[in-house]
Amino acid sequence: MMNKDDSLRAKLDRGDFVVTAEVTPRLSASAADLIEQAQPLKGLVDAVNVTDGAGARVAMSSLAASALLRQDGIEPIMQMTCRDRNRIAIAADLIGAAAHGIQNLLVLKGDDPAGGDEPEAKPVFDLDSQDIIVMARRMSDEGKLPSGREFTSRPDFNVGAADVPFDPPADWKPDRLREKIDAGIGFVQTQFCFDPSLAKRYFDRLDAFGLLDRTSIIVGIGPIISARSARWMNGNLFGVTVPDPVVKRLEDAADEAAEGLALCVELIDAYKNMPGVAGVHVMAPAQGAQRIADAVATALPGRLSA
């Protein structure tokens, strides 16, 4: 059983610098396959996101995968998208997650089914991400469903949301993020941000509106494997910009993958020392958990538990 003092929520509340990672389950019905996939992260990161049909592609459900990781001693962050379920199914999955001891949720819109492996699937979007955040918080805080029905035993969720750092115009206000914070999110995980100077300008703007003191920001990074991959990210991932100097650095490297790993280590160090940043979220969807583990162990060698 996980000690409450060791939970992601407790570490964020204490102001620890946290490291989270992400696993996209393979197309496998084997629990052992999932555990093997996540094993390099065990004892090294504070929590592991489990994607919910990433890329609108069929995989093991985030609920089932999160429950399996928790059984193996890895604290999960269960992703919950708006795409696939109506409000009854969303509430049912949240209740089921709580029964498995899953506390951390990351609420997302979800990718368009047209781009996935079942393009004729009907998108649901009965609730948007704000609605799900409100539902999960009401379950936890009031012990009630939106209908008013009361729980005999209420869940206890640590609800998170996604965000995209960018260079804010002079008149920009963080209204959407403020709404989510007002609704009760405890943490934010961002899209990849490979430019710490841009991130600082964005976070300074959030700070000007008093938001950095009201939630915990975990910045998305990753060990880019090649210049080609960086250019693909620029063209295909919403909100992601790999700066030109980074692309050139990868192009000029004798070993692009090793250079990408070194860059990730540098980003961890930069964000570790940036005011207002609670941690990093390390993603490498096409590379696997071992590459994430290599980056984290190199940047933060004292993290690996015995």
C-alpha cells in the first residue's frame, strides 16, 4: 500500500520537484506486457501517465492499465478523454478508478477519431474537459454526482489538466486555465516545451495573474531522437515548437539520439531551477520507457530507489 506522504499529491503539496512520465499501452491483452513496458520507470519517477486511446488508436483502457500499474507499485495518472464516453460512462469509470485506489486524473479532450485506426468511430464529447473536472471535484468534495445522488463512500481525486506554453501577446489573459484552476485542478501537465526562455515568459504571465500559487505546473519535455523527428513534431504536434537552434544541434551531432538525450538532461536541469515549475513530464511515445529512464537517471542520479 502506498504511503500518503509518498504520493504525487503530497510531493506537490510539499514543493518537491517531481518527475512524471508517460506510457502508451501496446496493443496487447497481457498484463505482463504492460508491466514490462513500464518497468524501467519504477522507483525512478513519481507517477506514470497512462494514455487513453492516444492518437485515437485502440489500446488497453487507461482505467485497466492504471489499476495494473498501481498493483505493481507504480503510482498512475489515469488519463480521461471526452471523446469516447457519455457522462454516465465517464462517471462509472471514475468510480471504478477510485475503487482501485487511483487518485490522479489527467482530463483531456482526446484526439479526433478520424486520425486513428477506427476512423468511422463516432466521437461522443458529451462533456468537455471543464465539465469532467467539475464532476470529479464534486465527487470528491461533496460526495455527489452532478444529478445530486450521494455516494456511500466518496472518491478522493487529484485532478489535473493539460496546457500549452507559448509566447503570450501583451493583451493575452489565461482565462481558460484560470477556469480550470477555479474548478479545482491540483496540477497541470504541459505539452512539450523545448524552449525554457519561452516557458519562463509564459509562466511569468501566469504568475502576473496569480495562477502559479494556485496549482502545480509540470512541464512536458522529451529526448528527441533525431532532427527529422524534431521537424515532424513541429509540423504535426499541436502547440509544439522545437527551436531552429535545437534542430540544427541535432543535425550537426555525430549521434543524434545521444544529443537528444543530452538535450533532455539539460532541460530537466533548466526547469528544476525555474521558479514556478513543480516538475517535468518526460514523454517519448515512439521510443519507450527505457529512454525516458536514461534521461531522468542521468539528470537526477539520486532518484533511483534501492
